[in-house]
Amino acid sequence: MTARPIDAALWRTAAVLVLGTFMATLDSTIVSVGVDTLADEFGAPVTGVQWVTTAYLLAVVTAVPASGWLADRFGGRRVWLTAVVVFLLASLLCALAPTLPALIAFRVLQGLAGGLLPPTGQALLARAAGPDRIGRVISVVGLVPLLSPVLGPMASGTILAVADWPWLFYVNLPIGVVAVILARRWVPAGEPGGKGARFDFRGALLLSPGLAVLVFGLTWFEQGTPVVAGIAVVLGVVMLAAFVRHGLLAEAPLLDPRLFTRPPFGVAALALVLLGASVFGTMFLLPLYLQRGPGLSTWDTGLLLVPQGIGAAAGSVLVNRLVDRISPRTLVLSGIGLVALGTAPFTRLGPGLPDWVIVLSLLLRGFGAAMIGAPVMTIVYRRVEPARLPRAAGALNLLNTLGGSIGTAVLAVVLQARLAARGPDVAAAFADAFWCVLGLAVVAVAGATRLPRAGVAAPDKKRGHADA
């Protein structure tokens, strides 16, 4: 397959669409550093304010499964533009929220819109790029989700140092307005809407609420309410099992469970789930340790996390050059190895661990993470025919989001248990939790060995439907 050059028009399209992903992923972490500020502002406990973040993540998980159907029904660009406008409206309402319950409610609206932006944007981009160019483009735009766990806390610390908390949400307004204006000019309309199948209401009532209840339950384990958490987890699992059964029988399910049995989608899905869990899990554990253990300020903590972003940027440059030349499996396995190597020192957290080791570890982790996400998505997008891109993009983004949400929630439960067991030895408790992160890499290696040895060609007319 002869690769076409990436022209200026495609880069402009990518730049506009990545603005939506940037807003959505940044807002998943931008409030993390401002929890204490919001607690003081609204006179609420930290556990209550934490729902400003949790509600957003649950809403994102709820919205992502419907993104494919919406794009099929109404057209990708129309759905993307509508989601940006709703996201901006919700951001404004968040900034003006008079009470904590109002803020949480507006964050739910913001999350519902934000959950549509990455998958819809990726589907539009994959269609515009074509199978021969998608790998190089995704290697660049895929950098944004890797940077958001680093940029979110930094942006939050910077904003709160010079302005009041509403600016955590006002900051979205100029970005979104620019995105809407440029998208109408530079983003191709693509296929018209109206051809999608009837919406799978039963599947939607099982899948999205089931995922949300599951994440809700895992989150409540951390907050010390095991009975409520256990009931929610069991209910979530039962709802998801019912969805799988429904999906196997339905003619056009919201998300086809059989998709995960078709190579290489199944192992690609596993890699993305573990990548999300590793990236977001580490960005949950490490900042918390740096502030509780060494006692760093929020600003100093943010600065110490910057190397992961630098590593991710450097890794994306390498992947951009190699994604069409080297086996995807080689890139992914190398990336997992670097992530594992960068995680290992965190299992020895304590006063004796120098800052330069943390910096080098984060560089390796960022570099390795960039070598996993883009090749995995490239493998899938090259096998999917254009008509099925919205649903494939929705499935991939759902898995990455779930990996981040569930991975963080599980690690929070592990950390809580180890803190109780270790007592005053905070560093040892965090080190124990990082052993779980390292274990994720071992599982990821087992799955990645089943990825294709060679690059995957674009689907032809005869086999495209079957492979999708």
C-alpha cells in the first residue's frame, strides 16, 4: 500500500478535531487540584466535592456508547459540532453554579457532551485520512489523551494561583468557540446522516447505566461504604452481563459483543483498557503521594509530572515515523516494556528515591504509552470499512475511558487497604499500589503478543464488512 502524503488540509482538519478531544480529556482532570478550593467555597466536605470529578467521568462513560449511533443517524460533523456547543454551555453553567449540587448537575451535562467528542472526532479524522494515512495522523493527535492527565493538574494549579475557581470552566469557552468556527470551514461533512439503524433502547438502558453503576460502586469502596459499593458493583455486573446476552441476540446492538472476538479487535481492546488504567492510575497515585509523602505543593507536583508529557511527545514523533514501517506488535510490545520499566521504581517509593529517578521513570512511561495507543488504533481503523468507523471509534474510546475510570477506582481501593495495613508508612502503601500498576503491564504483554506481526491492509469491498 503506497502511502499518500499528509497535506495541509488534513492537518487543519486534525488540528480542529483535536481541540474537542483536548477540552473533553482536560476537564476529566482539571478539577483534581481544586478539590480543596471548591470545598472551602461551598462549605462542603472533600468527599462531596469529589463528585464534581466523579459525576463528569460517569457521564462520559454513559455517553460514549451512543456516539456511533448518533454519528450514523445525524452525521459525524453535525454531532461533533452539537457536542461542542453543549459542552460550552455546560462549562458556562458550571462557572456560574451557585451551589455544589448545581455544579455537579452541570458537570453531568458537560460529561455527556464531552463523551461524544473524542470518538466522533476520531471517526471523522479516520474517514478524512483514509487507511494509508491514519497511522501517521493518529500518532500525533493521539498524544492529547496522554497529555491530559499531566496538563489537567498543571492547568488547575496555574489558574487557581491567579484567578478564582470559575475560571477552571471559563477556560473552555475561547477554545470551543474557535473549534466551532474552524470546524465549519475545515472539517469535511463526510457521509450524510439518516442511514443508521433504529436506536437500541434496551441496550442503552443496560450498557450505559451498567457501566456507570459499576464505576460508581468502585468509587464508593474508596469512600468507606462497602455495603453500598458492593450492591452497586454487583448490580453493574448483572446489567453488563444482561447487555452481552442482549447484544448477541439483537440485530443492531448499541455495541456488538462479537466485535471483541474478531482479531485483532479483542487484543487491541485489552491493550487500550490496560493503557488507560496505567496512565490514569499512575496520575492518580503519584500526585497524591508527592503531596502526602514529600509534602510538595500542587505547583511543584505538577512540574514534577511534566516529564511524562515530554516523553509522550517524543514517543509520538517516533511512532509517526515508524507506524507504517514496523510491525504494530513490535511497537506495542516495546511500548509496554518501557511503561513497565518506568513503573518499576515506583514500587520502591520512599525518602531514598531521588527526584531524578521519578523524572526518568515518567519520561520512559510517557514514551512507552505513545508507542501503544496509536499503533493499536491504527490496526483497528485500517480494518474497518468507512461506514463502520463511528461505531468502531466509539468502542475504542469506551474501552480507553473504562480503563482509566475503573483502573483508577480499583487502585484507589487498593491504596485505601494498604494505607490501613501499613499505618504511618505512607510511602510503602503507595509502593504496594504501584505493584498493581506493574502487574497490568504483565497482562498487557500476554495480550499484545497476539497482535499482527505485519501491518494490516485496508479492507477491500469483499472482506470489509466481515472484518469490521
